[in-house]
Amino acid sequence: MQSKKIKDKLILKSDREPVRVGISIGDINGIGPEVIIKALRNNEMLMECTPIIYGSTKTMAFHKKAINDDLFNYQRVTDASDAKNKKINIIPCWNEVVNIQLGKAKEEGGKYAFLSLERATQDLAAGKIDVLVTAPISKETIHQAGFKFPGHTEYLADLSGAEDALMMMVSGELRVALVTSHIPLKQVIEDVTEQKVLDKIRELNKSLKKDFGIVKPRIAVLGLNPHAGEKGEMGSEESEKITPAIQKAMEEGIITFGPYPADGFFGSRQYSNFDGVLAMYHDQGLTGFKSLAFDDGVNFTAGLPIVRTSPDHGTAFDIAGKDEANEQSMRSAIYLAMDIFRKRKFIKEINENPLPKRKVREEKKSKYQ
């Protein structure tokens, strides 16, 4: 009986149109290709999506051999429009022989990560793929290769012309967004303004509705200073910037609470009472998040017209090629990208075709007057 239920569930899934998932390869000397291979070799994944990897067949073959994999099979296509459903497709972004040095932070690794990302974003803009999942890059090596942005979030925001891109970490019902992301800690105090906090609250609220289907999101905002300023004893940013932003958000109808001290908030599991959490800076939000959800966490860039996700870990050069990388975060990133794409599509469709209002007959209406 149980096997029949599983079979029926798979049939229902397979009836849905597969999402065309573009995957940038990341740093070729890190674990990006390995977690891609491991995440996609499950046949059930291919019933849900059509994966299109941007890189090269030789690079993927090298990593496949390094971990002694015999389950990952793929085909080479020259254009995303030629990608076949229920197959793993690879688009060559370079033809030269590449000197792969597993575990080494080299400029070449950044160069090919950049080439992969460029080609994938071009196809995303052209509508050839539905969503983008990015494997980890090394900030050091990709900057050496001419990448001018702090990270994927800022790069995609610039390409999309979006001023309010929001870095959000997601694991199940836990969603942690950031006011500031890839900047030095000494710049955080200057960057955290009342207007910016308010803008990020608005963007988080919008994303929780549009991307996750939450009708009335409850948002928690963290403080900047220890103990959320301790009523001014440990800093005034809470009273001068954060609390006024929360109050204005509440006046706009956004259900917002805080500011909360970050350590106690995560330690006491207060986050479970909210749909989204807004942290002030990178390590404040990500330390709590990764302590709770390192293996399956996903980095999602909210506030963009496109859908982009990524695993929440880095290149992990120290274990590259050793068959030790856990692919769950990459798998979760692919599934979350598909879920958000479908959620956006559904919400757009119901808003374009709302149910018509029924007219009440005058004689029937009069009975209730």
C-alpha cells in the first residue's frame, strides 16, 4: 500500500512541466562540481527539473573520476534551447584544456567560474532557463580574474537593475535576511540607517508573500549592538535607527517586532515564532543560521525579477576531490529555486485571473438590509 502511494506521488510530480534549472559550475578547483554531480545523480530530481550545467564536459568528467562516480551521466548541448528533459545537459563555456588543481586557490579557477556565470546569466536574461543555481566561488580567485563585485548577490542585482536585492538564507521555515552583506564590519554602523532597515523590512515582507506564499508574514528584526543596545547603555543605533524603522513598517501594515538581541534570539529558538528574521550584518545572521542548518541551508537572492539560489557553503578547497563533500545544500538549493519559480508563477496567474465577483440580486440583498 505504501509503495502505491509513493508511485502515485511520483506520477503527480512527473505530470508537472519540468523547470529548466541553469547551474553555474563555481570554482573548478573546489567542491562545486562534486556537489553538482552528487545532487543530480538521483533520478527523482530529473523528474522535476531539466538541469543545464554551464562549464565543460571535460571538467565534469575530471571531477566524476576524482570521486569514482559511475552514476552521473550527461549529454553535451551547444544551446540551452536544445536541452533534453530527464537528462543532465552540459553547455561548454570554454574549449581549451584546463589545468585543474584540486584544493588550490588559483586565478584559473576564478576565470572559469566567471565564464560559467556569465554564460548562465545571459541565458537567464534571454529566458532560455527558468532559474539559476550557482555553485560556490572563491572571492579571492574570481576577483583576480576581473570580477568586480563582492559576490553573486551584488553581481545579479547590478545586472537586474535592482536596488533592493536582499540576501536571504533559507532552511525550511527558517529564513534569515541581511540589511548589510559583504562589507567590512567597520562599515556596518555607517551602512545601517533607518531608511535602509525600513527598505529591507519591506523587501523581506514582499518576498515572504511572493516567493513563499505567506499571506501575513511575521518579521523579527535583530539589534545591532550587544543586548540590542541595553536601552542605550551599549549603543544608540537601536533607538535612533532600528526602532523607528520598525515603527514605520508597522504603520504600513507590516507585522514587525524587535529589535531582539541576536544571541538570545537564536539560542532560545525565538525564531520559530516568525516567518522571517532580519539581521543587521553578515556574521550576525549567518552564524546563527549555519549553526542550525549548515547541511541543508540555501542562499536565496530575494528582490530580483529572476530566481537565484546557491548552497550556503563555500568552495571547501581542503576537501575538494576527496568524495567528502555533502551535496544536501546543493540539492536543497535546486529544489528551493524550483519551488519559488512555481510559487511566483502561480501567484501571477491567480492575480491575472481573479475569480469574478458575484452580483447580489437587489431583492435578495434587501432581506439583509
